[in-house]
Amino acid sequence: MTGPSRKSVMGAVLAAGIAMALLAPQAAARQADRAIVLPGASGTEGVARLNGQTFFAGDLLTGDIFRGRINKGTAAKFIDAPDGRFAAGMKADASDSLLFVAGGPTGAGYVYNTRTGAPVSSYQFQTPPTATFINDVALTKDGAWFTDSSQALLYFVPVVDGMPSSTFMTLTLSGPAADLSAAFNNNGIQAVMGGAMLIVAHSGNGVLNLVDAATGASTTIAGVSVPSVDGILMKGSHEVIAVQNSNQVTIWKLSSDLTSGTMQKVITSPLFETPTTVARFGSRLAVANAKFDTGFPPTAAQFEVIVVRR
């Protein structure tokens, strides 16, 4: 009995090498997905980038805020919020050291100092038992917009000389963004065109609406279908990253006039468990893992921010 020929051995080695090369990108992608645990959190919904590698994430049910580092894969409680607060979507303004937090069913919005964690201001947009869910935040050069998933309204907090105003303005919506037929309606929000227009995600209808920031008039962005959409994030002036509770993140390229869009990419991860909002760190995305599939309030043993490659 003779052994395998040198030619057959070399062929097998070559075939194995080709197979490993083909599998390597998939393995790298899997390894890039990781969970950053929010120690002691009872839920999470919002995540925001501050600068560099630093992010904030909220405990949905207590309003506490965690601060973490993407590169280190760690997070710790940074703000012990007063009793009765919630923390839904959020955005951080590094230039003014301000963190804006949507207060969910409290009907409120909160602002904290990103360096010290100290409360800066708070706003009672709606007073329960009036139906309200302050869900997400968008920043402009002039202030911060908040969405309300239960009202056809947006709320704007001006920021002057680095300090939030003591008062806020209310914008009444019309057109498709005013539809309140679902349990959750307007959700994620981003400012475009220098703040003159807003893109607002409508969870119930699975669409993105373009809203005039001066009049509240809205139109649906054609070609963009995002069922169970939650938070959104702009990359540049014409690319939208949309988080969908159906365990995926989709990336859309908008037309020059922002009236239509086409799908660019779908991002999934075995670590996703009802993702809600997203922050971007170059080629990596940090996604809040709300775990609403366990119920509401969620009953999972731990909550995380999931880091995936864009």
C-alpha cells in the first residue's frame, strides 16, 4: 500500500487554504460582534457617542446613565438619576458638554453635564396621565429636538451660548408624521439641511418622514421601508442608518433632495435582541440591546450595547 502522492497532498493543502481564505471574512465579522455589558442595568434603550471612543447608554427604567469605551469594551454607571426618571433615546453634544435624554412615559426631557454627570435642566413636555412617550433626540447647531410617540408633536429646546434655554417650543405636525394610529408612532429623529428639515422615523408605519422644522408639514420618503423602525442616525447628509426592532440595522442612501431612498446594506448579528438605537464610531456601530422580546418591562438578566462592523 502506497501513501498519497506529493501532488495530491499539495492539492489538498491548496484546497484547504482556499477554503480558509473564503471563510476568514465571515469569521472576522463574527469576531467583531461583541457585547459591552451595562453592569446592574434593568433595561436599556438609548445609546449616544460623545467623542473618540466614549459612549453613553441609559437604563430605561431608572433613568441612570452609563459611560463606556468602545475600544476597551467596558462601561460603568456614570449618573445615578433621581427617582422616577426614565432614559430612552439620547444624544451627546461634546462641544457644549451636554447630554440630552428622552424621558419616555414621564413626558419629560433631561439634560446632564457630560463631564461631571450633574443635572443641567429638565423639561416637562407633557404631563401624565396625558398620553406621552418622549422617545428620541436630535441635535442641531441651535438646540435639541425631542419626539413624542403618543402625540403629533415635536419639542425643541434652544441652546444659547452653550446653555439650554429654560423654556421649550412645541411644533405641531401635519401629514403622515401626524398619524397616531399605532401604539408607537414618531420615534427616531435626525436633523438635515442645517436643521431646516428633520427626518423622523415612524415606528407604526415603518417609514421615514421628512418634516419641515418651521411648519411641521411632512412627506414620506419614497422607497424606504423600515418595519418596526426605532432609532435612526445620519452619516453625512444623505445616508441614514435605521435600527429595526426586528433584529437588524439597515443603511439607506437618500436622493439629493431627500425625497426618496434606496437600500445599501443590511446588518444583522446573533447578539441582537430587539435593538433600538445606534451610535457610530467610524467603521463600528454601537447598538442598544433592549431585549423587549422578554416582555415590558424586560426581564433579561443583563443588558448590553452590541458593537458590530458597519
